[in-house]
Amino acid sequence: MPERPLPYSRQWIGDEEIAAAMEVLRSDWITQGPKVGEFETAVASFVGTPHAVAVGSGTAALHLSCLAAGFAPGDEVVVSPLTFVATANAVLYAGATPAFADVRDSDGCLDPQAALARIGPRTRGILGVDFAGHPCDWDSLREIARDRQLVLVDDACHALGAEHRGRRIGTQADFTAFSFHPVKHVTTGEGGLIAVSDPERARHLAVLRSHGVERERFVEEGEDHGPWYYEMQHLGHNFRITDIQCAVGIVQMKRLGEFLARRRRLADLYGERLGGLGGVRVPADSEWGRSAWHLYVVRVPRESRRSIFCALRERGIGAQVHYLPVHLHPYYRRRFGTGRGDFPVAERIYDESISLPLFPAMADSDVDSVVLALREAMSANYRASSRT
């Protein structure tokens, strides 16, 4: 048992982040100032995209991606059901309808063949999720999208630093959404960002995040209305992020290489120590993708998952389960008539999954404690099942 309760994840904030936030608080700009652009540049440079638009949350990043993609009432967007509800909700926020397609058993990411089968005359886009930090098969999804003139959106909220065929996630789709929640690879407290290659899309996203208001482009181009003048050209939102948050994020981005290396080291340790444990299936990279290891999701027998999960919690191990498939949430059941059996692979992964603690501040000994607790839980469960 660990010396202290071990959460499944947590932020790692140091003195430099605190000092950066304090510097902004003492400055003239605590929001809509220069730190926002600096943070956007830092993330864009890291992922290899020319443009990035920072917003208030990962959900806001997904929402604005769907709006800027042009998804609208009457449209359908193919979406993975194995994700947090924000992914599919973003499609609804734009007025479109999520058309769920099943995932691959190997990595929990959207199955390209299942996505292809869901495409119909109303389909306008595909929204893939880099589940647990592992990249989707973006080559296949991009080919499908290109052949059918669909917009491709990447929910990369788990995947900052992940790689697809040697290139960092951030340029594989038309819009890539990242999250900076405290459990993610870097944090701004709450925050998100959309990476795009097209400058006009970047400009449109920046307008949408601030009420749809434009100060530089007006309907009557060339007419001087005065330096105070602005117009609302679109129905936007207040999805802005503050300079305080971005100052923290700038420092965090400097540490991202260290964070990623540590996550990968911990994932390797889990793989080594759990590899021979019967009844436990461990995750792994694919031929095309290198995970950023946001989550370390093991799979155990469905009938044993509850008892194993509870045993870990009793030992101070902050296990979690990611995620109840979106189509099984009551809202989606009521609105779309979805239910058990619709997407069997996503449901099976959910039924068998336990997310083990994984965050950069963990020690190697923490992995040993988790593995020991899991072994004991598996053994106790086996003994109990043998008696029945």
C-alpha cells in the first residue's frame, strides 16, 4: 500500500509557474494580453502547426472547432462513443447530430471501417478521439474524409505530445483540440486550444471565442467608423483564456518534454511488471502511433472489474474508469434511442477497463505499490470465484 493515497492523476505545479502567475497579476494585463499569444506560439511550435487559438477549456476547443467546421442543423458528424461526453456534446452545441461509430478493440480509437459504414448523405465530418493518448489511425480517417469532402476534427485532449508516424499530433486533422485541465500533460488550471493550418480558420476561431466581434474587418470595408468601432459578425461565445492561465501554461510547456518522458517511463514500468499477470491486458503503442500516455488503461475480466476496482480503492490506489460510452448516458438514450448492444466494442472496453494512476510526479515505487495491489486484488478475486 502506498504511504499516501495515490490519485489516478494530478497536476505538477512548481515555483516557476507560481512566480509567472504572480508577475501577470502585478501587470496591466491579466486577460486578453500578450501572454495569450505567447502561449499559443509555444504550443503551435511544439506540435508543428502554424496557427493556434487558445480558449477557456478543452470543451470550448471542441465546440469552436465544430462551429468553425461549419457543422449545422441537419448535418451528421461521425463520432467515437468511447470518450468523455464533451466530444459528442460539441457536435450538439453546433446544432448537428453525432453519428456514433464503434472503436478498435486494440486501442479504443475510432475504427475507420466502422466510421465509413456510418457515413450517409447528411454526413459533414468525422470527429476522432486519441483515446488515453494513443493516436487514431489518421491516415485511414483522412483518406475517408478527403474522398468524401468531410471535415476532420481531432479530439486530442488526451494526446499532447503523442506522435503519428513520427509527427506530433496537431496537424493530422483540419482542427485539433487540446485540453489543459489539471490531469492533462500540461495545465493552465482550465484551458484549451485549437491547432489549425489554415490562417482564415484561425482568424475565424479567434473571432468566435470573443462573442463573434470583429474590430479589423467590417461589412463596409474601407469605411472609417472610428477607432472605437466594432461589429458582431457571428454568434460567438466568451471562450477566452486569461493571461494568468497562459503564464502558467508557458512554463508548463517548457517542462512538457520532462513530463512526457516521465509518463513513458512509468508506462514502461507498468508494462514490465504487469506483462505476466494473468487476466490483465495491458495497453501498447501501435505501428503508426506513439502514445502520450494520458491514461494507463488495463483490462480485466468483466465479471471481476467491480471487485478489483473496489479492492484498489480500499488500498489507497486512486483507480478510475474511462469512460461510460456516450450513447449509454441517459440524455443520449432519451434523445437518440441508443442503448446496450449498439456499439459492442466500446461497451466491452468500458466493461473491462480500469485506469491505473499515471502522472509525472509519481515515483517508481508508486508503480510497484499499484502493481502489488492489483496482483493481490486479482488473486483475492480468483480465490473467491474458485469457492463459488
